[in-house]
Amino acid sequence: MWCEQGQVDGGSVSEWQQEITELPDYNKISFKEQAPVPLEEVLPDASPQALDLLGRFLLYPPQQRISASQVWNEASRTKELWRQLCLRRWSSCKASQMTLGTQTWKQYYLRRSELEFRMASGRPEDFTCRALAGHKGEIDDLAYISTSEYRFDGQDKSVVCTVSSDGTVRAWDLHEGMELWSSPVQSAALVNLVAYPRLQLVVTVDERGLIKVWEAENGCEKAAFLLPMYSSALEACDIPEGPLLLAACAEGALYTLTVPWLQLLSRVNVFPGNPTSLLCSPDRQWVFASTQNSDLSPEVFYTQSLLCRSEDETPASTTLPIWLTSRACWTPDEAARLMVMHRNDNGMQLVITTYELGSRKSRDRVEVLVRQIASFLLPDTMMPPHLMKGHGSQVILLVSGSELVLFTIHGLQLVAFQDHQRPITSMWVDQTRVITSSFDLSLRVYMWNKENKFPVLKSCYHLLGGSHRWASGFTHVESDSMSIVGVEARNIGTSILRSYYFQVRCG
């Protein structure tokens, strides 16, 4: 019924009727198609894999979308689909290594995908940041004692152990943000540690050379061994014959000890009178021993030959034809591939040489074989790198001052980053990401993209520490599957841990 005033929305009835009787001829109108809104703007929280899958799906005609939706709805209920998705996306996700608990393969896939997305994004809502204080001195080293498994069964924890100049070793739960235990104060400052997550043991050494084994669960001391001088290096070596500890003494000797009881298996004079550095290969079959900036050439030992008990038996080893060695690393994907940074023949330029190692067994001995496969000069304009890591089988990561540079083993520079304002102090590298710590009081997180011939590293985000008023920067960084932890040095001569724990919120 019309209003008595004859008004409809501010106009007369006759005017309104005239408007609706004079309709335009839509056949003569051409509609300009609007540009589609990018999916990442519509779904900002979706992972790149989900956006790619949805983009492909939207290319189908409507009827095919309906059919595909019905088929997918049916397939998504099957256990085998999600198991195959897990195995194809994560090569390490073997059924024999999995601890599913009560969760399904689908739940595992969704939870791990969400966790990886959050660790790649680094938004404030993705993680919980905590400061963990307790040491009364500087933290000299840290290591994860928890396994790096992706569990999502309520039993997963990120636990690290630390040693300090205050003479204690401590364990920390990064999820709860609390100290689990602390050892009694030792007679000397603790300077190094290695962890055995499978055995739930941690091994420490003090500045006088006293090695001790601790139970990671409660901090109980299990065994001790005294070196004749302070230790220059410790390496955990878990091989089929049993877990070993390799300890280099400042006198230049290499000690091989059993774990957990620290029984001496062998002692080898490597570089008499010179502190020795050690580096085990990823498969623990090889041990690289060197002494920095010396005319003495580095040696590579066949690990099994270090198990001999007789002083008369010489372990199988080879000497590399280089000198003035400064840095070295192994490639994760080629366990017997070693990259060494050293000076060239005239001692003027830095060179990185890549070797491949092998062994030939006869009736009573093992011969170590070595083959050079690549070598290149570092640019003269580059400051001598102080950190060196390997990735894949052909990529070298170098840190020089505040710069991170990637090369191939043949010398092709892939990329260089200058994200830090002050020198980089440590670097963590694994299959999915790279993390650097710096005196600028920040951690920088990078993610790998492996779709190209060579892996591409993408700079993602910063994680900030505390206040510059109290802290002088990060000195160490480590990471596992769901957390990142850095050692934050304080201006008063102490250190704290700063942890970033990434949460999975999906059901």
C-alpha cells in the first residue's frame, strides 16, 4: 500500500514508477571483467601448497569441480591417501620411524604442515617467546637433548642443555619455559658439551680437561675421565659398534672413549703440541682432524680403526695435501664429501677444496682413498670467513663479518645476504632453514626452496632479543623441529636463553 505523502525513499511515486519502466537494453551493454583477487589476499593464512592446489582446482569447469569435490571428499577419508602424502612430502617420514600414537596420518599431515607454515612465517601469533635465566656466568655451549622427531602426540618436548663458566650444566624445557635441573657447581668452568639424544645423555668437559657424563632426565653423574690437558674439541660419535666420544687434547692427541662409561679405547698422536679440531662426517664413518693456520696438513681418520686398543696398531687415515687450514665442513647429503678452506700454495689467497673419501679393505687393514672433485678461490674482496657450513651435496654457506654468502662447490656465487647490522656470531643449517645469530641482538631466519637445480635460500624474518640496555647480542643459535633457541649475552658478564616455541593449534 502506497504512502499518503506519495514519497518512496525521498522521491514521488510517479518518478519511481517511471524509473523502473525505462529499463536499459542489457544486450547492448558490454561488462568489463574485473581482475580476480589473488588467492593469497583472500586466504592470507593458507600455505603455499594449499594455494597452489586451490588455484589448480579453480581452473576446472564448474561441473568438473563438483565431480572432483565428490571424489576428493571420498578419498580424503582414506588412511592410505594421507600416509602417501606424508611419505611423498617428507622423505624422512618412514613408517618404521614414526610415532603416531593415537593420531591419524591425516592429523599428522595437517599438524606438521601447520607447524612448518608457522616456522616459515614467523608472525608474532605463531610462537611464544620466553627468557630463561639461571646461570650465574656466561653460557659457553648448548645442545638439544630431545630428539628432533615430529610427534604431535602430547609427548613431544624441546629440551636443551647448557654449560657455563659458573661451573654448572643445566637442562631447560623450552615448551614450558622452565629449568628442569642443575648440576652441583663443579671445580672449574664448563666449556663444552655434546648430547646423545637417543641415549638421553649429555657429556661435558671443563677448562682443565675433566670429562663427565650426565643423565639428561635428572642430571645424575654417571662417569668421569680426566685428560692430561684441557680439551680443544669434543665430538659425539654414535656408530653401529656403539656410542663413542672423541676428545682432542691440547697436547695434540685424539682420545676415543666409550659412552656412557668413558673407557679408553685408543689414543692417537695427531698434531703433537698443537690444539686439534675435530669434525665427524654425517654418517660418523670419518673424522676430520686439523690444527688451525698451521703448516701441518689435516688428517682424515676411518672411525672404525679408532676402536683398536693396541698402541702398536696405527688407525687408518690419510693426509690431505693442503696446509694453513682455517675451516671445514661435511655435506649432509653426501656423507663422504668434505669441504676444506685453506690457503693456496703461496699462502696469499683463500681456497675451498672439496674431497670425496672412500675405503678399500684388504684382509688385515683398511686403506683410505681420497679424491679431489672441486676447488675455487674466494674473491679477494671478501673478508676471511669465520663460519662455514654445507647444505645438500653442492652448496657452501660462508659467514664473513655480517654477511652470509652461498657458493657452489665449483665457486659459483648463488646469493649474498646483509640482513644483520653487526657481525654474525653463529649459524644453524638444516634441510628446511638457516638461522643466524648476531651481536645486533637478532636472529635471522631463512627458508630453503629446492625446486631449482640449486637450492634457493629466501630471507624470511627477524626474531628480536631483549633490550640493548641489558644485552650485548646473541652468541649462539640452535633449532629443532618446533623451536629456536639463542644464547643472549648480558652486559654484566652473564647469559640467558631466549627461546621461540612454535605452536600447532589445529585439532
